[in-house]
Amino acid sequence: MIWDGPVLEIRPQKAFLSGSLFEITLKHGAISEDGREYTHDHKWLYSIRTPAIVYLGNVTTSPEVWKYDFTTKQNTALTNTGGLVTDLTASPEGDVVLFIQKNSSGGSDIFAIFNDVWNPTLLVSCGKDSCNDPAISSDGRLFAFSRNREPEGGTKSMLPYIYTGIIKNGEKGITPIITENTIPGILPSFSPDGKKISFYDTKSEGIRIVNKSGENDFLLGTNRMQRGSWSPDGDKFIFIDDEMGEKSIYSRLYTVDISTSSINEPLKSIISQKELGEPDWSPDGASIVVGTRAEGGPLTRQLVIYNLDSLKSTQITTDSSVINASPRWSPDGQYIVFQQARLGISKTKPVIALWDSIKKDVTTIAEDAALPVWLP
């Protein structure tokens, strides 16, 4: 719990279950900052809102930002750009959605949708530059993106670089995360504690971890372009590296302890000779979900949950004719949303599916849809 003036911020280790109630009590005898003593208890009752899911709808025909409502089970379009949306992300606070929209100059701009006014606002006008890969910090204040503009000279570049800014300031104060032209980047990601940012360095072929303090910056070598996944406490980072086997590519999964810079392979004994998708860390930090494909097996990846301590696994998809990708845990850990596409069908369209850890079933929530992201 953190006090910020008159505001009390509560960050539970694991998100409260959607729809649950919790009570906050200020006990009598408590002393305020200005010295006043409370003579009796004060109580407040809060309900935990149900999260939504935002995604690209009509992705093969006219991509727009859509939202799935858990309460009504309805899908609603949030944008009407004429099919110009290419990417999106949502704030962990649940109050803003950023999306990328192609512009008339041949580049792409960044727009914001705030939940108090569901009306897109131009956040960064990029002109002929291509602005992509939006990311938002855990407190919802900062955003990051890639842009093909040199950080030193400010001229258009063939390479993209990482820029950051404050959402409420829009284009004002946007700065490159690293000023050297020799360090390009894509796919930025903020650590949950807000002290670090990671991105993929396309020139050095690895994921860079950058601290705000400028200390303990390092590069994780990997030939796969990826975001990786932060642990909920921000102390660890997980990523994939691919190697060529005798018959096909297989993957190695690494966890990095940020404070000690030590690297481990927690699942080495149970995932050998398997090709992996990108993992996502569970909200309690105990498990990851990742798509796996055995060497010599079907071409599709199946989603598996691995407990990092016990090494026990739970397979949540089994249809070998369906590709499963982009799994994302819900904030309370009850659901995993992911993207599916069926092989062997002409003009197949991706769908978004939802796995319920309580019911142990998978349901389709949107068709011709991709890139699902939780909106808490």
C-alpha cells in the first residue's frame, strides 16, 4: 500500500477476483498527516470490475479496434478508420488503449482511447515515419514505441529506434530511450515496477534491459525477435532462444534474475527438443503459459502451463489441426486469452479463444480477430 497525498494505492501480489467485494477500514485512533485523530472507524466497500479484452477485429478485411465485454458477452467496435489499424495495446490500469493507424503520408500515427471518453485522440503524429509497437507502463503514465527516426540527428532512418513519453503530454517531451544511432530497437516492454524497459535490438540481435538509473544495462543474445515476459514483481525476465537441431528448430527457455544478472533454464529437463512460442508469466509468478511443438510432431503449437517450481504441466489445447499463439493471462489468473487458426482450410481466418481455469474449457469469443490484450 502506498499513500500519494490523499490517495491510497493498493497493489496486491495477485489481482482480486473479478466481481468480488473488499472492504477498507480506517480504524479509530489513526492519525492524519495534519495531526487529526479519528475517533471512530471509517469503512469503504469496493467491487472489483470485470475486465474486458481489446483486439483487432475484422483483421483479414478491415482491421479495427474491438472490445469484448465479459458481462454482456458482446463485441463492440471502438474505432472506425476504414481498416487502417495495424496494432494495439492496453494500459494495465485499464484506463487507456493505444493503437497504430496508417496515415495518408505513408507512415503511421499513434492514437489513444480513454475509457472516460471512447473517442480516439491523436497522441503522436508521425508523418512519413512509421510508429509501431506501442507499450504502456504499469501505472499507465508512460508509453513507448518504435520509430524509424535517428535519435541523434532526428532524420528519417531505415532502422527503428525506441522512444518514450508521458501519455497525458502526447507529443510533448518524447525522447529516445537511447541516444546512440548504433542501438536500434523494436518491441519495447516496461517492467511492472516501472524502473526498467526492455526492447529487441535488431542490430546486436538480442533483448536489451535498460534501467532508468542507467546502471546494470545488459543485452540478452537471441536470434528471435520478441518482447519476452516480465515476472509480476519485475525481478525476473523470461525469453526464448532458437537453435537448429538435426531435423528442425528447437527452443531454449531462459529466466534472468535482473538484480544478479544470473541466467537459468528452469524447464530444461522437460522441454528438450521442442519448439516454443512466446511465454507469458502468470499473475502469481508461479507459472508460465507457452505454445509448444515437439520435434517431428504436428506443425501446430499447443498451449501448455508449466509450474516453474514443481515442473508440473497442464496442456490446455489438444487439437493438432489448430495453431495456438499469443497467450495472455487475465489479471486475476482465472483465464488465458489466445489466438487460433485452423490448418488445411482455404482462406482461414484467425479467431480469439478463452480458456477458463475453473471450468477447464475453451470458448471462441471473436472470429476474424487477432492480437488480444486484456483491459483490466
